[in-house]
Amino acid sequence: MSSNEAPDRNLAMELVRVTEAAALAAGRWAGRGDKNGGDGAAVDAMRELLSTVSMRGVVVIGEGEKDEAPMLYNGEEVGNGEGPDCDVAVDPIDGTTLMAEGRPNSIAVIAVSERGTMYDPSAVFYMDKICVGPEAKGHIDITKSVEWNIKSVAKAKGIEVADLTVVVLDRPRHADLIAQIRKAGAKVRLISDGDVAGAIAAADDTSSVDILMGVGGTPEGIITAVAMKCMGGEIQGKLWPRDDEEKAKAIAAGHDLDKVLDTDTLVRGENTFFAATGVTNGDMLRGVSYRANGATTRSMVMRSKSGTIRRIESFHRTSKLREYARIEV
């Protein structure tokens, strides 16, 4: 294999082993009130399994800069050094607070695309987002009003506005957004954390939500873009600096704060992979369940090139996990 080859199809099934390991390690911390402990366990397990994946990966979206994150830091090389060159985005636990409090929708996530194709958000940690599934692709515009987008999506999906549900992170900054959604006639579903899971729910035709709106993490937006490429959905975003200092840093880094960041801007690659495993029970995936001799995980694995979406339920024997993956369950 040459160094500039495209990611091979076998990556998808290798990557789910990575998210399974993170979820198995974090699942024991669910409901224990220690989000740092659970996140640390997930990071350790994810990195351990990443070292076995056949790729030459570089972490583009990780746990932070090297001085803040000893493992899975931005710029860290991961994989076994063989196979394709890849950009890697990891979120060992999307929804650490959800995990710590035993709430629904905490997941372990990894996304991969060709090297050099993931957007670099630099020092801007938040972005305003709107995300929909295949039925409403091409019918959203983040530069237009909340009401316009709601009516446009409802029309595209062939439903009444009153039957449309918008998922929004429950934050004080969204008070006006929530009021606008309700004024437009749609329903609001508030989530406390985990907007990757929220976006995927919005793109899944079998779920009870239709749109994700509001300000969330920029790294999560890039991971979501990989998922949208696989699902045929769409995300649009605009960088959202939290204060004047962050705004100045963004402008200094060359960012245009008025630019609409669409799916192809956030991830330019055409051969992308996404894997997620449930940590706690949720709409998208059930969480890890434990028995005396092992644990069961439920995962979603997607690939953009083929458009394949797999749902995988796996049973992991305790003795083999300790021996093979060095994971304590």
C-alpha cells in the first residue's frame, strides 16, 4: 500500500472495536458522579485499541493540546503505522456529564477521513449549527430565520410544522432560539449534553426529532459532518466565538466568522468512516449492559463511500477483555 492511498473499507469494522473499548471502560463509571474518571478510562481504552488499527492516523480533533492532554491530543499519531494516511476525530465520551449522572444518550465516538480533509477550527471552540437528515438536505440555510428553516424542513419532509421537533442543547444562551422555535409552531426537545447524538437523531428517519439547532462544540460539529456524509444528511455551521478575546484569535488565525461552514467544508473527504458505541441507554443506541461473565455493547458503524449503516450488538467475555484488550469490566 502506498502512503497516499484512500482509506480501505476494512477500517469501519476496525474502528468499532475502538468505540466498543471506550464504552466498556466508561460504562462502569456511569452514574457514579465522576465524569473525569469515566472520561479518563475511555481515553485509555480508546488509545489502546487505536494502536492496533491499520492506518497512519493523526488526531485532528482530540482531547486538546498536548500540554493539556497526555493522550489523544491534537496532532498525536495513532494507528499501527500501516495502511492509509488519515485524519482522526475522537470523542471518547460525547456527554461526559450524561455518563457521570447516569442520564441517557452518552456515546463513545470516532470519525476518520482522508489525511488533510478535516477542518481546523483553531481556537474557536463553539459553532452555531443546524443539522438535518436526507429528506431535508438542501432545504436549510443557517443565514435565514429560524421560522424559515422550520417551515422549509417541514415542507421537505411532508409534515405539518406542528409535528416537527427541534432538538436543542439546554443552555441559557438558547433562550431566544427556543422562543423562536415555539413561536414558529414547532416542538422543542431539550438535551443536557451530547449534540453528536442529537444531530444523528435528527438525521435518522426513524427517530422522533427532525432538526438540530443551536450553538455547540466545533469539534462535535466536525464529527457530525462525517456522520452526515455517511447518512446523506446535511450540517451547516458558523463559528461562534464566546468573547472578544476568542473573536480576536479567530480573526488572527484567518477565520471568516460570517462564512457558512457546510458539510463539505467541515470534512472534504469522500471516503469517511464513523463509529459510535452507547455508554448509557439512549435514543440512538442502548448503553453497555453487564453480566457476571461479560458485557454487551450496541454500536453504529457507517461509511460514506458505500452509504452503509450497520448496527452491531456484541458480547464481550470478561476474561478475554482483560487478556486481549487490557480492559477492566
